[in-house]
Amino acid sequence: RADGSGVPCAVVATLDGYVQTSEDVIPFSSTGVTSFKVEMRKSTLRVQCYDAATNQKLTDVAVDLVPLDGQVGVRWTAGSSQQQRVAVGRAYRVVARGGRLRQTTPAVDEDVVFGRADWAQLSDDKPAELRVMLERRVATVEVKVLDASRQQETLLTHARCKVGATHFSQAEGWQQDVDLPCGRQAMREMPALCSLDDYLQLPPKRCDVFVGDAHNVNLVELRMRPLSVCLRASSCYDDKVIEGVKWRLRPVSPDLPLVPLEARLEQVLRLGQKYVLECSVDGWRPCASQVEVEADSLIARFEGIDPKEPLPLDIKFEASSVPVRLNSVRIENGNDPDARTCVVEVAGRRVPYGAVVDIPLPEDVDASQGCSLDVTASLPDQSLTFLPHQIKCFPGSGEVTHVDCVFKALYLCVTVVDTMDQELGDASYRLNGGPRVKSGSRVAAHLGECTVACEANGCRQTTFLEPLTLMEQDFISTNDGFERSIKVVCAPRMATVLVSVTDATTNEALHRASIEMRHADQIVWSSGGTPADRKGIRRAILDDVPGGGDDVELACVCSLEGYTQIQPLTCLIRAGSATDAPWTCELLMRKFYVSVDVVDSHGKRMEGAGVELRSSRDVVAYQPSDVKEQAPLPIQLDTSYSIYPIISSLKGAGGEYDFRDRWHAADAPIVFSRSDFEVLERRGRGAVK
């Protein structure tokens, strides 16, 4: 029903296998019956498959239209171009079947619905076309591994390769299908790697695979070169090449084979391994103590050179020895000896006369500007001195260095004199502990340090006590050699001293006093075993007086029980001969006496009173008697005494005592010191108490 004239009405005609081609909208007429004509045609469809990268038509693909709405499915076999009917307005899934292809358009999970528009512009008999785009999932690749070091590159059949994720080898085959990466390009870039022991793959390490049809074979050629190295040995002095070097690179790993040490042209390394250079050539050694070569670190250098050439290893060498020849042996100011009897050593190596000897150089020597080697020589005549000598060598030059040895007859003449520069006729000397030689005579000497020990009766050597250093310039040429003269002073060392000890108070000789003479904490003489004469004098004979002939002050220490030594405490003497007049040393000792007065409170002397001075060691008792008759008694200095008065009429009476111009309590101890007596001596000038 229509509400009015001219109202449009949709016309939809359906029939399996057909599609409506006439107008789908007609106007209704309100005055009568509206008539219309529907035109339909067969809904034929043709499927075409294309390569998404090259847009080439693919003929090896079968396509299925899988129905989703219950209609009948449609199938095209591989390479089929036939027309088949499809249901219009119903959904299908397009599934392309090809073993080496991947469907891209329409997507596998995409719903495809065919409508009237697909046939609208086509003639009645022309089918609609479904374009299915696919891309190659795999491509056929053939790999060739070539040895680029050959003049004509040859195949390396034992190599292993990998293109993308596919492995190639002699066992797995050199032609295989390779999974292609996704993309729409006709050329796909893929990594191409190969490996072989002792060989290195050269760039490029990627290949381009063409996405063609199933019959297309991509040829990939990979180039490798052996890890061949050669040794370029050159001098560190002038960069000249050294020929005839025996060498090898010893692998650090014990699992790798060891090649012999020989003069080889090249050696092949292996990646991932470390090597140590070992070489041998007469007269040379590598500058570095150890040369390590890591194969992986040389990859960039291998890639940058011609694969037909080995990689040169530049190793600098330094001379390990220099040729030396003994040219001449002579004696200056004398007749030349037989050179064959001369023992010559250069840097510790014996060099026979006339022979050329290679002298090893020290490891740490810098010989870029030449080096100096020490020369030592000796003759059967030990009196001859070889002068210190060095030779200048230039390692690496090949020149023989000549050695000329010069000997000298050196003599030392020693004259022994006294302090007045008068020669001592009976003196003699020894050089370095050798035989005794009379003063004024000469003896064979050698350069360097030597000791001179002189002997003279009653004298002591005072000069040249330290070792004497003899140098070549100190000697003067004579008719039969070279001589140096020195004077050694020997000073008298004996003295006789008459020593006495006197009591300074009574002026009596103290025969029992013990005496010691000291110098610098050493005892020069002791009175033990030397008795005093009736006057108390001891004769001290000093055989070794210090001071070297000058005035010397000796400390004199005397001791006797109950006595104290006073000034003088030293004596001054001088060494001389045994016949010189004796020296005199008078020493004084004394006792320190104390007298006591006992008085009453009025200061008057008390008759019949006494006093005891008690210490921890002794008691000094002043007996009760007339004070006037009391004699002074000796006491000990620096000793603490307690005072005990003895008064018969007043037993146990106490009081005070006056000492040092002040009064002290009776129970206070008293200590006498040397200063108390020095004050009295200054007051009385003769008083000793």
C-alpha cells in the first residue's frame, strides 16, 4: 500500500546464483496498478591471485570461499580461471592455499560480502573479479662459500652458513627454502653468516633475496679468507727488516696444535683464540718481553687488506748481543805483556785474544743511542793495575767493537813521621794487611780503597786512620811506573804519672786509697797492683795515652772509706816517649767533721752533757764529758741524722738545736751537705770544720 502517488518503493529481487541488475527503487502510482520489470544476471565470480611485492599473477594458488551464512562454499583449484556463482549479500571467508605463500589481502579473518555493486558496471556475461594478494613466505636460496685468498676463488665445502634462520652445509644442503621476513618489497635483506676454522668471513655479511615465483632460485655468494699472518721483524734502531727469523704463534689453549719454530712465511690463526709470539734469531730479541696476539682484535685489519695477502705483524727487535774483539794489551811505562795471558771480560763474558765474542746485553738497556759495557782485565803479574774502562757499542749496526786494554804499575810510598815532620827510623807499615814494609819504601797498589796501618815504638798513628781512596790522577809517572807518596803522622802515646792521694785536713798520705784514671768513659789506668811508696806516691805507666800527642785531660777518681774526694778531680798530661819526665797528679780527700755544743736555755754550756747523731747506717756519739775536750767527729754527707742529747742530770730531756742560723725542733732530722762546709771554708780560709 502506498499513501500517495509518486512514493518511491525499494525493489529487491533475490535468486540463488543471480544478482539484480535493474533499478532497485520505483515510484508508486495511486491511480492504478504499478508495474515494473526486474532484470537479473548470473552472479559469476572469477578469482585472480597476485604477488603483493611484484604484482605478478600467481598460478599455483587454490582459493576457497568458506560460507558463513549457510550458503554453499565455492572452490577454485590452483591455476583455475573458471567462473563460479556466489551468493550475493552473504558473508564468506577467503582462504588461499599455497605452500610457499602467505595471504595478505583480503585478510584470512576478514568477512567478504559480495553486493550488486560488484556487477553493476559489468556486461551481462563478464564475471566479477576477486583479487587475492599474497606474499612469498619462503624463497629458494643457493649458497656458495668462496675462498677469496685464491687467484681463482674456490668453494669451501666444509664451511657452515646461515641465511636468516636457515642453516646451510655440505650435510644439510647448499640449496634450501629460506623463511622471508614480512614486507612488500621485492628484495628482502637478510643476514648471511658463514664460519670455518682458521677462516674469517669478509663483508658484506647480509644478502638480498628476490621474492620471485616458486621456480626462482636466489644465489648467495659468501667470501671468506684464511686468518693468515706473517711476521715483519724490523730493527728498533733504523727500521731495517731482519731476515731469517724463526717464529711461531703459540696458542694459549692447550687444545690447539703447536706448529714448529721455524723461518715460516705465514701462520694461520683461529678466531676466539689468543697466541704468544715465540721467535729466535741470532743477535736479536723482541723489544717487548712478551707479545700477545688476540685473533678477534685483528678482524678489522683483516677486512681492510687484500684477502690474498697475509696480515703483517710488525714486531720491533732490539739487539740481544754485540760482537766484541780483544784488539790489544799493553803496559803504560813498561814492556807489553803476552796478550794471550791477559784475562779480559766484557760485561762478565770472557773475551779471548783475537776472537770475536757476542756479548749479551742486559734486558733493560736502552741502546738506541749506543750503550756502554764494563771491561775488566787481569794479568799474571798481580802488581799491575787495569785502569777502569768502558767501551761504547752500537747494537744492531753489525760492527765489531774493539777492546784495547791498558795496564799501569802503581806504587804507594808511605813515610812515617812524628808530629815535628821528622821521619821515624824504626817505623814500618802494612798496606791492606799485607807484609810489613819499612817506612820510605814503596809497595804495589791498586785503584780504589786501601788501608794503611803504621807501627812505631811508643807511637800511635794519628793520620790516614780511614781507608784511603786511590785514584788514577793521584799518581805521578816515573821511569818504571806511577807512584803516589803520602806521609803518615805517628804521635807519642806513652806517659808516666806520679799519683798521690793526701788527706786535705791532716796533710797525711792516704796509702790505702784506690785510684782510677778515665778518658771518655774508658779506664786508662787503675791503681790495682801498683802499691804506693812510703810517701804515698804511685808510679802510673800509661802505654796508650789518648789525644794523639796533644794535651789530654784525664778524670781521676779516688775512693777510701770515710773519705770524700775534693778538687782537683782531673789531671792534664801529654803523651811522649818512655824517657820523658813523669807527670805529677796530686789528689785530695777529706773527712767532714762536726762539733757539738750543748747549752741550756741561757746559752751556757752544760757540763757532762753529750749527744748522739743516729742514722740508718751508723751512730756518731759525742760522749758526756767536758765540752772543751770534745773533738770533732766525722759524719756522712747527705745522710739524715736524728739528734739524741745525753744529759745525766736530766734524763730524756729534749730541746732544740741551732743549725744554719736557725733553731730546729729536737725531733727534726738533720742532713749535712757539702755546701755547709763550703760556707765555712769561705769564712775561715783555713778552717776545715
